[in-house]
Amino acid sequence: MSIRLRSLTISVVLTFSCAVLHPLHAASREDAQALPQGRFDARIANHPSGHPIVNSSKQYGDAVLRAQVLLDRAHFSPGEIDGRFGVNTARAAAAFNRARGIDAGAEISAATWRALNLDSAPVVVRYRISTDDVGGPFARIPDEMSDKAKLPILAYEHPLEALGEKFHASPRLLAALNPGEQFDRAGTRILVPNVASAPLAAVDGVTVRVSKSHRTVVATDREGRVLAHYPATIGSSHDPLPLGHWRINGIAWFPPFNYDPALFWDAKASDREAELAPGPNNPVGAVWIDLSKPHYGIHGTPEPSTIGKTSSHGCIRLTNWDAVELASLVRPGVRAILVR
């Protein structure tokens, strides 16, 4: 099929042999979003002082939530904001510290807090659910590719999932911030992470660097300064990352997905080729950033909670919101360096 990309047209068979979660490692949506019981206090999260040093995966609550939102707004993405100091938040903190010249490793140290708190906007704000938020369409997404192919759009399953993506947050975090609230009613006022930030300006000389060992995608400017840092799901032993120097060919927004079982080592014998409609729950999510290596690209995901924690079929998977931001920053011809 022919898909028109920004600034060029390329003819490709969008089989995307890398987009589906590795079944041996993919956590279920429910398990991956599981959080300890407890509630958040927006007043504490919004206050810039009094937060402890954060350096343990056992830490969960207002301080971590504040750090995650501030890192997100600084374009050092923690992935899905969930109030827990997990591996993606630690990677974001380490990258932020390096970029700011702070000797604290992956710790949210006192110096890290001082740098983060230069952004003084509140991290949790009130939001009124709109008619668009609850208007859909919504649809239950089946497991089988053949059943997915019958759907006219691979939409969100429910308003809470859509709101989670809108605010870069785990649906369970939104539920914890808003105990007892109904997320399917327009007009309901809820607490949400304030992830609004100035968009990244496109600049000349951008390089995209993908690290298999760090599970990150980093965009830098001509001088090597970090523009954006994202957690990523990258390849597997069966479908290794194609190391080397490549180029970005173009960008396809909300592309369809052509499933070819011949390209999947773990496909079922009964599987048949199928074309899946676009949508946020399409296997490549909101955007496909095409690489000069055939069948490989950087793309979104229907499962943001698994980013950086699972393996893929060779490609580079980001949360939808991170993939959208990266796509707005790059253009055809930009270098993409894939390393161990």
C-alpha cells in the first residue's frame, strides 16, 4: 500500500513485524497498572518544598507524582505517570541529572528537586470532563488479530483509558486521585496530572539515538544537548534491534496495520493476513516514524504501562504521547543511531 508521509510518499507494505507485544513478557493491562492502595493529596504534591529524596522502587505517593510530572514537562519522560518510582522514572531522573550537571545518579536528590522546582506551575490541576472525552467511539478490543480486523477503528475501550492517555497517566492513578468519581460523565471535575508544557521546537541537526541496553530513545541537537528523553521497548532475542546508522524516511499519523504472520516467529499456524484499522489501540498506536531499515520504525503503543518493561518484535515502541512529541521534532533525513 502507499502511505503519504510528511514531505514524501513511500510505497511500503506496512507489515510492521515489530509492533506486537512479545507474549512471553507482556504483562496484562490490569497487572501492569496495579498500584498499592492509598490516596494522593494534591495540596502536598503541588507544594514545592518538603519532599523527600526519592531513590527507591518502594517509594510511592505525592513526591514521586510531583517528580514524574515535572520530569514529563521538562521532556524527560517517565512514561506512564503512576506515582511510583519505577525503572522508567529512574531512567528519566538519571538523564535529567546528567543534563543539568547534577551528580546524583538516578536519585531525585535535593539538587534535583531544586532544578525541577524551577518549573513552578502546579503538578495536579482540576479538569472538567468534556463531551468529547466521553463521546467515543469506544470499543472492546478483542485479542485475536482476525477479530480486531473486523473493527472500523481501534478506538479507546472506555473514557478512563482516553483520559489516561490525555494526561500521560495510569488509569489507576486517575482513579486514586479521584476516589468515587465517574469518568464517563461530561461535566465531572477531576484531578489530573498537569502535563501541559511548551512544545518542542523543530531545530536543525537533530539526531535520534536509540539505546538497547538503556531502553531509551534520546533526541539531541547539533551540539549534543538533550532535547527529549523517552523510555522505550526495544527488540528481543528473537527480533533484535537492527544496530547501526539509519535515517528517518517519514512519518505516518494513525496508520493502518497489516498483520503478516509470516514475519512473526510466534504466530499461530491458524493466523491469516489481516489489515487492522487505525486508532490509538492499533498495534503501532498514534504514529509510525519510518526508518530507512525496511519494516522498522519508532511508533506508539496501545499498552503504555508496558513501555520499557517488555520486549518487542524488533522495532522501537514509545507511549503514544512520547511518539507524537518525537514525530513533531524530527523530519525526513534525520539521523537515527541504534546502539547496544
